[in-house]
Amino acid sequence: MTVTKDESAREGADDKGDMTGGAGVPGDDYTPSERRLARERYTRARARRATAIAALSTLVTAAVLYLVVVDAPGWPRTKETFFSAHYAREAFPKVLEGLWLNVRLLLVCGAVVLVLGMLIAVARTLRGPVFFPLRVLAAAYTDFFRGLPLIINLMIVVLGVPALRLQGVTVDPVLLGGTALTLTYSAYVAEVFRAGIESVHPSQRAAARSLGLTNRQALRYVVLPQAVRRQVPPLLNDLVSLQKDTGLVSIGGAVDAVRAADIIVGRSLNYTPYIVAGLVFVALTIPMTRFTDWVTARMDRRRAQGGSL
């Protein structure tokens, strides 16, 4: 018996409908069961309940904190000294003007820190006895500057270098402060890069060598790309910290956001400009922090799914 094309298509559609309906797989005529509908209603109800509880808890906590602060005996004086609208309006444009210096320091120092940190990390991972002195120097550098408090490093560089009166050496507090930031953060970033390099399985380097690549080529084209990709979240965290610590260059007299606020405070004896400067730094830091969290979550999802990092 000959089956026409239209009859064959109708039979295929009927078979598909029977399979989707019988196997419980959603199809065009799929109708969820009462148990599934009840489970979905229960899930939505729990989600609404959790949202309501979280909102209520947040409101209660905020109200308690507000009452504790406002009912404090010294609140009127504190409000006048730290939260003056008049001095906030006066300080805001000057703080923003000084913030441009902090942004430039972040961009320049951040780029130099990444390059110098990578070189130090590579120096610490070089193999062979001939590179032993280089490995020792790189390890001593990271140990010293990771252990030295940043504020002391800044004071030594910003105040000590000009005292030497060396010919051809700058005494600009911005350049000296940036140098101190670079020295400290290069040590931290170098350890991040080194951890990434050592996290790459030795078989990757061995496979690259078996394909005819030299040690330098294997490091450049195989190891470093994987290491850097794995260490993106901690590197972004270090850049967030560097962004905040650029305000420390003010100890040398550089007029950044913190120094601009300090000038107004010294003249008015009102500390509201410090609050303004702090909020400006927070507003500048939050986007990078959220971006770091997004990158970390994305990499975690890809790792959980078995994808490449």
C-alpha cells in the first residue's frame, strides 16, 4: 500500500503528540498536573514571604540604627560637625577636582603595577640554577614590600628621597607617592600572578614543549594566558585597594581629594569635607567592586559547568 506524503506527515505529528503527552515532556498540548501547580504556587509563596521578611528586617534594622544615633546625647554636635550641608556644598567641587589626581594615579600606577608584578612573578618561577640569584632577589622584593606598611613606605619615599638632594631625581610628591604605591602593590600583584602560574598543571608546559615550543614560548603562549585568566578576580580586588590607597599620597602635600578636604577642614574646623571625600571614594569603588563580583560569579559558573576559565 502506498502512503502519501500528507498522510505520513499527519502520522508523524500524531506520534509526536502521543510521545510528548505520554512521557510527560512538555509539548503543544501539555497540561501540568495538580501536584506541579501546587508546588509552583508553594514556591512562589515562599519567595514572596522571604522577600517580605527581608524588607521588614531591613526597615527594622534601619529604624533601630537611626534611633540609636539620633537619640545619642552628642548627636546635635556630631551632626553639625560631620554632616553640615553648607560645608558639604563647599567641599564637593574641590574634592571632585582633587579626585582627578587619584584617578590618574590609579590608571598610571595600575598599569605599571601589572607589568612589574608580572615580571617579578616570572622571575620567581624561572627554572634552572643560573636563575637562582634572580629568584632570590624577586622573593626578597616581595617579602620586603608585602611586610612593609604602605604608610611607612610612602613616608620613606616621599619624605626621604627629597632629603637626599640627588641630582636629576624628582621631588614631586605626586611622582614619589605613585612610586611608593607601585613598589608596594607590585609585590602583592606579583604573588597573585605567581599563584596563577603555579596553578597551571605541569602537563600543559610539557605538552607545549612536545610540540616544539621553547620554554619561553610555552610560558608566553600556554602558561601565562591560563594563569592571568584564572587570577582576574584577585587582580581586580588589588586594583580596588589601589584605588582607595591613592588618597595616601596627600601625606606628601599632593592636592588630591583627601588633601582638598583636609584644606577646608583646617580652615573651618568642620569635618564634613572628610565625609564628602569618603563618599566620593565609595562611589568610585562600588562599580569596580560589583564588576569584580560579576567576573568572579561568571568564572565560578563556567567552572561548575566544566567550561574553560
